[in-house]
Amino acid sequence: MRAVPILPVRDVERALAFYASLGFDVRTYDGESDGGGYGFAMRDGAELHLGWDAEPHRASAYLHVADADALAAEWRAAGAEVHGPQDTPWGRHEGALVDPDDNVLRFGSPM
């Protein structure tokens, strides 16, 4: 079993461009969709779905990564605002990024 988060977005093409700038492989869903479209963002085994929503609400996803510091540096170099990473009481080194639609990507690696 695996789970894939679906993040609500106001503009699928803009969201795909943002995730592409973070190093995700992106593609638009070519089939029928409700309203403004649907897309996919994949990277290093992680998969996010991006679905148009007329009134999006904040959603979040957690990415388990090998090196949270390296990912944070890469995303900062791409122009993204990244918070952390920092060590947590639960033994993870975690950071967070908020996308243009206010969705939160938390990411962490072992301490």
C-alpha cells in the first residue's frame, strides 16, 4: 500500500512550474478533469498530485529525505522560502516549505 497526497491549487500550470523549479518531474493529466485541471509532481520516489480547486484550503504532505539540509539548500537556491531544518525532540531533522497555494511540504531526515 502507498498513499499519495492531493494538494489543492488555484492554477495547475503555475503549481507545476513551481514544483518543476524544485526539481520535481511534472506532467499534466490529459484526461477529463473537474474544472481547472490536474497534474502530477514526482521526485526521488515521492509523488504529489495537484488538483484545481476553486476555493483551495491548506493541505500538507511529509517527505522523508536522506539529507534535509541538502534539500533545503537546493530549494533555497531555486528561490523558495524554506523554514529550517532543525532538530526535533522526536529524532528528526525537519524543515518546511509553503507553496504558492499555501500547501505545506514538511521534510525530514534522521538526526
